[in-house]
Amino acid sequence: MEPVSLVVGAALLAAGFLAGRVGRRRPPAPPANPQPVCGCGHTLSQHDTETNTCYAELRRDAYDKRGRWAGHTWVPCTCRQYVGPRPIDEVFVPRVLPPAE
């Protein structure tokens, strides 16, 4: 082979190697652990497991008698059932003991 084509090939190989090292993407950050979420958007920790009530509060707009905006009021969340992903032990393992009364 010609020495010129060997030099050109080596230069192209080195340029491609350097471009790959410099332009390499950084690995993305690991995803955050998914939190079980109810249909209302609150986490499982804000729901009572026995009565299925939600203890969170929602911010609602308040209006006066004339229909003008008067600010925000905090009202309790009205959802009654947890509809998000269930922990795996609740799905595959049946309850061993009856609930304590």
C-alpha cells in the first residue's frame, strides 16, 4: 500500500477516536424511586389504609358574593380510594392474620 493512504487512514482513525471520546454522552442520572400515587395525586403515605380516606388538603379558589376572586381556601381532599400501584407484597402474598380489631 501507499504510504500516503496509510497516513490518511491513520489520521481518520485518530480523528474518529478523538471525536468519540470528546463527544461521548454522559450517562443519565438514575431515575428517582417511583412513589405510589393516588388518583388525586397524593402519595400513599397521606391515605389511611383501613378507611381509604385521604388526609391531604387542596388549595381551591374562593370567590365572594359578587363572583370576584377572593383568594385561596384549603379544603380536605375528597378522594376515598387509593388507586395507584400497590406494594408487591400486597399483590402476591395473602394476608396471614385477620385485621386487628
